[in-house]
Amino acid sequence: MTDSAKYRSYSQFEEFLLNFYNLRQNARIHSDNHTLVIRGIEKFSESINNCVENESLTLKISNDQLFIDDEKLPYNRTTKNLFDNIIRYFDTRGLEGVRFLEAVKHVSAEEILAFLRLLEHSWQKPEPLTWLTNCLAAQNIKWVELIKKSEIPQADQESSYKDKAERWERARKDYTYTKASLEEVAQKIKDKKSVVGIGKTVRVVQDMVTNLIEDDEVYAAISTLRVFDDYIFTHSVNVAMLSMCLGRRINLSRRTLASLGICALFHDLGKDKLDDSELKLIEEHSLNSARLLLKLKASPDSKARILVPLFEHHLKYDLSGYPRADWKKPLTLFGKIISIADKYDTLTSSRAYRKSLLSPDRALGYMLDHAGKDFDPTLIKVFINILGAYPVGTLLRLDTDELALVVSSPSRNFSKRPLVCVLEKEGEGSYKKREIINLDERDTETGNYVREIIETYHPATFGIQPVQHMFSSN
């Protein structure tokens, strides 16, 4: 398919998806003869007629990606909300997709509405897919077929995994460049340079914003896969990436995302290699960072934009944190975002002086429990939704007595069935990657899940560095 043909097809597919979703919304709240419903059926019929070729049109979901006739649809700013809504709509009904047969071109408006109303009501049933299948048979609706999750070929999952490996590599390069630029700035400050330029860092962050806008899922994931023995700079890069992912999800502009990234990257500028026992010194690091900020070669406005969130990120949502000051104003948006990203990365980091480690899912649970006091309650829910119930890098114990590492976590908080890499022990304290499996897999006879999650761990508990097992060969 040529680029121009692809563009036309993608546009037609997106129009079909939009018309499908709008019609089911209008049909849900209006009567059959309402103007919006009638017009919606006309648009739906017109768009599906334009898309159906080779006797059918297949819409399916694989690893949080939408496919039409095996063509993956581009996931960008304009399609994000629509695609997320459709994925969620199908997920709650136990569906991986639907296949419209050529006969759909000739069905009546009444038949289309009957199908949509069955689809709408199915989620309330104990076994929505079984109920829907029986109802379609009873009403003799034969122009649409349901695609069960077990019908998605393993090859499709492997293809999606390979695609994610390529996206991962791009994010890894951004991570490396950003970390190197931060280290360069820190070294110049340490060498007592009178003025320290940050132009290179700004350009690196701007480039990262461009890639992150197209692919925030991988950028949120890569921030969890730190190298344990390099905390200071990786922490700052992680916080910057997580902050920008959160800003992306609340639709901040490209320019604002870059500003947020710079603020987050420099948020610990005045923090040295301290442990939690050195509380007094830690509580002073926000002020130290503010002093060091004055050495950066930037405009007064730019310094001011960085300074306030840098000062705020430990103040807490209810202002009970530090540095202790007579601070009356609510935290800025940047301050609230950075405080969430900073705390999550801190809680999930492996530090030598920590006796116990929180698994990523438990860290999110802790933060949710402190919503309204430590964190903005709305932003923390968005943040959890980004990372999923089991964030990438979470180590799982399965009921099959297997250890598995989460490599792709659905970004919707109602889904708790991630893609995992099963690990096999080889020698004292080392593990190798065995296979990639989807915890959504069900037994074809019983309908029960093949594997259940028994326990979660921080990977460092077993001496496992997730980065060594991600997107690499066995």
C-alpha cells in the first residue's frame, strides 16, 4: 500500500470508528426515531460501506493497539481519546474485536440498532460475551462476528512485541542523551563555573517531547526500568519522563510539556548522594537547588518557571511538607505533577539503605491512599491510569509457581491482565527470559484464566534488573 493510499485508508477507518462510537453513544440515550440516531445510522452505513473490502471488515485489539484488517492504526493526539474509548468499550464486554461481513452493506437501520443495543447491554451480564453470542443467534444477526480474546494469533502478539522493541530503542536513546546532558550541567556547576548554559539540555528535552507525544506508553514504561546503582541522575530523568507523560495525558501543549520536562529534570539540582537518615540535609535540598538555579544561563522568566515548582515538589498537596515556610498559595500545576512523579520513582527505587522495597503496584496503592493530603487527587488517578494496575517492571509470582516480569501493562485501570515475560532461574541468583505470555489467556474448555497473580515484588528483591530482560533475545 502506498503512503497516500494508506493515508486515505487510515482517514476512512478513523471516520468509521468515530461514526461507530458516536452512534452507540446516541443510541444509548435517545429513542430510535431521534434525529441524532437516524443521522448517526446514515453516517455509520456510509463509512462502513467505504471501508468494507474483500467480503469483510475486521476491527480488533491487540496489546492496546487498534487494528483494522491487520493494519495498525496510528495512535496520535487526535485519535488518542477515541481509540482509548473504543478499547475500553470492547474490553468491558470481553471482546477483542468484531468482524463486519459484506452483508452489513444491506442491513436495515433497525438491525443495526438491535445489534448496538445488545452490545450496549452485554457489559451488565455476568458472562457478557456468552450472552451476546446467544442473543445474536436468537435474533438471526449474521452480518457481524465476534472475535474472542483467545482468537488473536500468537504471531500478532509477537509482532506487536517486536514493534514495541523498536519504540523502546528510540526511547532508550532519548533517555541516554537526556541523562548525559544533565550530568554535563551538574559537572559544570560542581566545577564552580560562574554561568552554566542549558541550551543543549533544552534541545534534548524538546526532541524527547516530539517522540513522547506519539508514544507516551513506552516513555512511561522506560522510566521504571532504571539501573539500580545509578540513582541521582537516573532519578531526575525518570521524574522528567513521568512528569511529561502525566502532562501529555492532561493535554498540555508541546511547549508546556518541554517547560515541564526542564523543571522536572532540574528538580534535584541541589541534592547530593544522601540517604533518608540525613533528613535535615535532605529537607534543605529544595533551597540548595534554588540557589544553584541562579547559575544557569537562562532568561529571568525561564528561571522563574523552573524555580517555583523546584521549591514546591516536597511541599505536599496540603502544604504540610518541606521546606517549612509560611506558604499559603496552592501548589502550581507543575509542582503537583513533579511531586507525584518524584515520589513514585523514590518509592520504587532500590537503595542500599532500604530494608524493604515496595513493588510498583504497591507504591501506586500507597500514593492513592495519600491522595488529597500529599497529592492532587485528580492527577494521581490519571497517573495510575497511565502506568496500569501492574506497571512495567513489576515482578509477579503466578499460581503456576512461575516468576514473571511485566513487560506491557494495559494503560486502563480496570484491566489487570498484563503481558509478562516468564523468567527461569539459571544458577545462583540469575535468571533468563523464557517466553512472553498474555495473562488474559483463558482455558478454551473451562473459560478460566490459565494463570493468576499470587504476589507482587520489587524486582531487586530477587536481584533482577528489569532492563536486562526487556526486548532482548533469550
